[in-house]
Amino acid sequence: MTKFWVYTLTADTLCLGERTKKGTYRASIESCIPYSQITGALRALYGGGGHEFDLHAVGELLSFQRQRITQGLRDRLTGISVLPIEAEILVNVRGRVYVVYNDYTARLPERIELKMGAFRSKGIGGCVLDRPADRPPLEVTETQKGQLAVRLPDDEAILRLFGVEEVLMPVWGYLFRPDERHVSGQYVRALFEGSLVRGPGIFLQSEEGG
């Protein structure tokens, strides 16, 4: 049995970025809120004191509109301006976030304000997570076979935390894992949406493919 806090996410603007064409274009992920994005944002707030490995979360996007912007950026290390990039962001975003429930996350507040995704220094990515104070953690006791609707690292221990019992036909991709200073990082292999797994229905696509 696995348990999750279930939060509603709202954001005025959000860019869960994916770089294409050698970094000249950043399109926003529109299918889900990847493990790396929401887990990293929560750990930035509540991961101190050695508890960063107790925080695990993933999410789904429920509704949004699209908008294009052009941003001139600077290299984080050198401070030198680089060519402006055209970016796609999401506006008026609503989503749902699942946080693995354990002894540490049991103390998370009902309302959480955080920043997530790309262009945070430009005022994009402010998010609010809310859950009713009287709603207990969601208990998941059954699994079924279906296509994954979220993005999770290819890590047996993490998959087990989210109730994924078996990977039948993976769709591989990569999630970015930042270093401790959030200056650099590395890409780690991950299961992307569309992977055939046996897991909780809340993390599986509907029969219509949504």
C-alpha cells in the first residue's frame, strides 16, 4: 500500500522546459509535471537537514493555455549574454501533485508556495499547492496494467515508492538532476509517458489516451 498527499496546483505562468534544436528553442512540457521538476522544487523548500531523500513527488497538468515569449539570457557561470531564445510557456495553469506520504512529509503544510521550472528569475514559475486540511492521504491498494501518464526516474526504489510494480514496455527519456548548487547537473534515464507498466491507476493514462 502506498499513500500520497494530493495537492491542487495553480500557476499564472509555467515553463517545464525541454530544449530542442541545440538549445535555441525551449518548448514547455504539456503532458505532465515530471518527477525532477516538482521534487526538486519541494526539496529546495523542505529538503534541509538531510531530509531531501524523503521528498518525492510527481504531477499532472489538468488545464492551461499556451503563450510564446522571447527571452535574452545570461550564462550562469560567466555572466555573458547569450542569444535570445523563443520560449513557449503555459498560462492559467491548473494541475494536481502527488507527494509520497511518509513520516517526514506528514508535516507538510496544507498550502505551499514554490517556484518551479524555467525562467524563475524572470518571474515565471510561481506555483501554489493546496490541499484541504481535513482530507487524509490518498491510499492506493490496487494496481493495474496501463500506459504511464507521468515521468519517473528509472530507479527501482523510486518506482516502488510510487507503486509501480512492473515495467512491461518502457518508453525511455531523460530527466535533468541538478547538482547541490543548482549550477550544473546531469541527465538520468527515466520512464516517460506511454510506458506500459503495472501501477496505480492515478498514474496511468485513460483509455482515451488522456
